[in-house]
Amino acid sequence: MTADPDEIPVSDAFVARLIAAQAPQWAQLPLRRIASSGTDNAMFRLGDTLSVRIPRRVPAVALLSKELDWLPHLQELPLEVPNLRFRGRARQGVTFEFGVLDWMEGQIAKPDYLANWQDAARALADFLKALHLKSTSGAPRAGASNSRRGVPLSDLSEAALRAIEIVADEIDVRRARQLWDTACAAGFARQPVWLHGDLKADNLIVRDGRLRGVIDWGLSAVGDPAADYATAWFWIDPPARTAFRDHLELDDNDWLRAKGWALYGAVIALSYYRGVRNDALCAQSRQTLFRLGLLL
């Protein structure tokens, strides 16, 4: 496989040197990389109470800077949000920022770690309702600032339909196109609100069997919240899907757009990463397509 020209070489030793030079108060703490199916950033645990978040790809540089800008504004929500402790700057081919944050105790939100899916679905719904009340003054708008999460679905038709064709050997293309067209027609006519942009298991934290936190805000922006409602197929256990929808009081148009976002996320990821690039993300995408009734 050829090297990714956008890859930023980020090693343990490189991050340790950054901490020693810019945040020497933590230089003696042990540092270890955290495994993740995420593709944009690398995460390191620093001692017992801190973490380091650093871009691993050039397109993620602006996303992380925006995340560090807005994390302080997104505090005091029903679920925990990363708390920024230090913001640094480095160069490794390109100039980029990195953040040192409080470590959020818990595990990524795999099904085995949750005690009650109904409670988890309602907790996430409550979190989203509170997020939607956050002021949007001066906030980044959905588009280039967040890989277009939350833009009108019709703006994504070219990419979505191309991805559907690429994975035609795995999905029901006719039904996928029909779902896409229906979702695009279900317009969003209300005021745009804050959205997270990537509510999947890797970005949700469980502690003591309960959903406790939401991490990785690189794709956050102000736009159509249906991009977040898609977690009903990305993450939420199917029997708890109705509790999630009811708690948010979503109408048919919201739900259709959410399905469209779930389809878009799954086919875009699967069409690009299947093969040898990211098996974990491909498995997640296939599960979403199965839940949408589209997998062959």
C-alpha cells in the first residue's frame, strides 16, 4: 500500500519531546498511545489524569484547531465534554496545534459496557437537547469547517451516489438510492443548532455501565442536527431506537434526514476504507447498512 501523502508522522517520542519543550510540568509523566478506529487524530494518555490530542493527517489540522477553540464553550452539558488544559503548537512537515486535556475515565461505548440501552438512548437524547440550546453566535457553520456534517443532504448527492455505486457489490443499490432521494426531499426548515458530527462508539464514553461523556469534537459545527440523529443507526441498539426518537420528539422529516445521514456516513467510509485501510470502521459501516436494511 502506498504511503498517505496527508499523513503526519506522530510518534511517541515526538509527542514526548513536544510535552517536554512546551509543557515541562508534565514531562516526567508516562506517555502511551491509545488505539482507536479514528482516522484524523492520534490520542495519547499522559500520566493518569491527562491526554494529548494531536492531528495525524493534514486535513485534520484545521478541525483540531476549531475543536480547541470551542471546547470551553461546550462545557456544562448533561454528559462530560473534554476539558482543555493546555494548547500547544508544533511543526512536522506542516504547522499544527495540539491539546492536552483532562483524561475522561471510562471505556468507549461498546455494547458490552452498557447496563441499559434505553437509559443510554435517553441520556444521549437529553445531551443533544441541551447542546441545541448552546449559543451559536460566532460559531463555525457546517461546511468546510467540519467535513460538511450538517449541510443540506442534497449538497452531498454527488459523493453519496458515487459511493453507493462503489459498494454496489455489498448493498441493495435501488433501495439505497430511493432512501437517499427521500431523505434529501425531507428538508430542514428550522434554525441551525450545534451538532457533534460523529456520534459513534469510539466517541462516546461509558463508566459504571452508564453513558457519561462525549469526546472528539473535530466535526462539530452549527447546522442540521439530523447529522447527529444518525447515531440511531450508527450506535444505538435497535430496540432502543424508538426511545431515542421519542425523547427528542423528532418528526418524520427529522427521522428521514437522520437515515440519510446514516446512509451517507456508512457508504462514504466503506467505499474508501474497505480492503486494508481500516477494518474496524468498515465493520461499523456494514453494521449501519444492515440496520438500514440495505446490506445484501
